[in-house]
Amino acid sequence: MKYILCTTLIFVSSLLFGQAPRPDADRIAKHIYYLASDKMKGRGTGSKENAKAANYLIKQFKKLKLTPLGTDGYRQPFTAKVRRIVVPDSVRPAANVIGFLDNGAPYTIVIGAHYDHLGTGSQGSSRDKEPQGKIHNGADDNASGVAGMLELARCYATNDVKEPYNFLFIGFGAEELGLVGSRYFVNNPTLPLEKIHFMSNLDMIGRYNADRGVGIGGYGTSDAWPEIFKDVKGSVKFFTDRAGSGGADHASFYAKKVPVLFFHTGGHDDYHMPTDDAEKIDIPSAIGILDIHIQLIENAMKRPKLVYTEVK
């Protein structure tokens, strides 16, 4: 039933947006089920499974022929520290994964999502009373956002259109240890921050609640957002929040005076629990969220570079 609905949504989207590739249910499911499988052991920072997740993103970026824009190919290595609990391996290797879609434009749209999670409960932040040794699959947090980011990359890399803006797609590492990857990027940018049109963060878009709608933060970070949001609608409802700060990777960009957006379907009982599993992800609604995202991107590309506004 879900896949029938997905097909219908994709057909409607093609009428709305033309014949360019649209977010695809099977691809989204493939990304989520791989990243959130037990074999990936929760993608904890410093683990070999976290490195495998990074390699998975690199493989997808290569397929899309995105240009590597890390400091080591697609990777931007850094170290992260476990701070919430005492562990012998508190300093751990990590990396951002960065791919660039070069349209020859002066400015760039950044779309990001963190690919790490809590591993097997030994790095802190779990809500389970006895988390050690339990795989925290992180399907919603944040395999769902990574799948969305990869699908947006595919849509724009394969649509045979040269947009008026470039795109930078970033899989952030070590978000769960305190936004470490995104903070490292903005302090060591591989593309000048002043060249960024805006940054959009996809973090937990897989558990849509129709009573709530999807929250889109950052509405107050540029005076242009109200006009960009005008007449945007789709198969899911949304609401806006002015804040540009908060506990997710967009906050690192906002702190550097970059306009941001933040897509989030809200908390739930499985948040930071071993029960955040792939079969609980609402893929049709995730596609609806990505369709709204695409409308916002299209509207934003009709405008000059956005001017940052501090949210007070």
C-alpha cells in the first residue's frame, strides 16, 4: 500500500515539476535499510561500521559523478571526543563526506545530513536505561535524513539541467557527539562560507505525524524566506519555526551567519533507543517532505544570494 501511494506521489510530482528525476521510494528504502541494518551496529563514531557508512556515501557520490570536495578525496577527516561518559577510547577518528555538483555558478546551496548514530550504546546519549551492548540502528536518526540528502543529490545531478546555483552535499560525522563534524566544516570550509546561498539540514524526516506536520526551522534566518515559502504545498503539511540555532548541524552554519533550513518530523518513543528501526520509517511521507524541499530550492534559485538575518 505504501509503495502504491509513493507511485501516486511521484506521478503527481512529475506533473508539478516536469520530467526531472524525482525522489524514489525504492532508493530511499535501500539507503535506510542498509545504513540502519544490524550489520552496521549503529554507526558509532570511530567504529568500522561508521567508516563503512562513509564509504557508502562516497560510493553514491561517485555514481552521481559529484566532484570530491573534502581534504582527502570526498573525506574531510577530523577527530571527535566522547564527552558525556568516560570511555578508554574517548578520542575517535571521524570524517565528513563532501560531494560538489559544479554548475559553474558563483554561489552554492549546501544540503547536509549526519550519518553517524549511537553505535552499541557506549558513547552516551542513549535513552535506554541499560544501553551498553545494544545496537542503536538510528533509522530515523539519521538514516532517513541521509537517504533524503542522497535522493536530492540524485535528482539534481541527473536532471540534465544546469541550475543557477551549485550544490554541495555533505554527510556530517560525529553529530551525536556534539555537532562535531559540522562545526569542523564551518571552521575549515572546503568552499568559502561567503559563497553559500543557504544551508539545508535533513535530520529525522522518517516519522511523519499528520497531526503535527513536518517542522521547517530557520524561517527567520533570512528576510527572503517568507516569499520563498509562498504557495509551497504538497502531500504532507508543514509548519515553520524562526530559529536558526538548536541541537542539529544547521546551527553550526547559522553561527557563521549563513541562512539555514532544518527539516524534522519531531521526537518519538524510539528516539535514541535501540528500537529506532527501518521498518518504522514512513517512506511515502519522506517523499512528500522532499517534494516540499525541492519546491523551496526551486523558489530560492530564482532569487539572488540570500542575506543572513539574525533571529532575535
